[in-house]
Amino acid sequence: MEPEDLKICPYVPNHRMPASRLQYHLASCKKKNPKIAKKMANCKYNACHVVPIERLKEHEASCTDRTAVDDEPFNLPKFISPSLEPNERPSNAAHQILDPDIWNESEEGKTMNIIMNEGLSPL
Ligand SMILES: [Zn+2]
Ligand SMILES: [Zn+2]
């Protein structure tokens, strides 16, 4: 009924067949074209997905048949984002503006302490 529904054989693009026959065809086509098959790999999510080995990871990452279970380790690192850092800066800057006054006072107190301590030592 729908001629566009034909699948293209990943080994030999001239081979076209209905999706229902693709899996069977792949098995026999793989045997007939071992040299081509060597450079191809099966998607672990769907046996009908045959892609060049160097593109296998790329395909499996975006495969429509990927199961939710395989997504688990993928999601974890994305949750940790350093979104708190920009928030800390303004409060830090405000602190630095206030700081010099406080620092000067405590520095004076320290100086006073040193003078008093020195006054204790006999001359
Ligand atoms: Zn084929
Ligand atoms: Zn796939």
C-alpha cells in the first residue's frame, strides 16, 4: 500500500525491502557481503539498525529504540550544576566594601596590644 515504507539495506543501498523482511534480509546479506559487514555493527537496541562501526555510539545515543533503563547513568551528572557560584559573588563584594573599616579597627586594636605587650618588657 505504501511504497515509501521500503527500508534500505545498510550493507547494500540498492537492496530495498519492506521493514518486515529487513531483519531476515540483513542476516543473509551480512553473509553475502562479509567485507562490508566487517565495517558495520548492530545497534544494541534494535537488530535491524546496522550502522558503520565508527558511527555506532552516535547512533545508539540517539536511537529511537533506546530503553529508559540505559538512560540512567546519563541523567546523573547533569543534575550537578554550579549554579550557586554567581549568587555568592554579590554578597562577597558587599562584604569587601564593609571590610576595610572593620579591618582597620581590629588592626588598630592589634597595634595597641603589641604596644602594651612591649611596654611590659623591661628596658
Ligand atoms: Zn542487503
Ligand atoms: Zn538503533
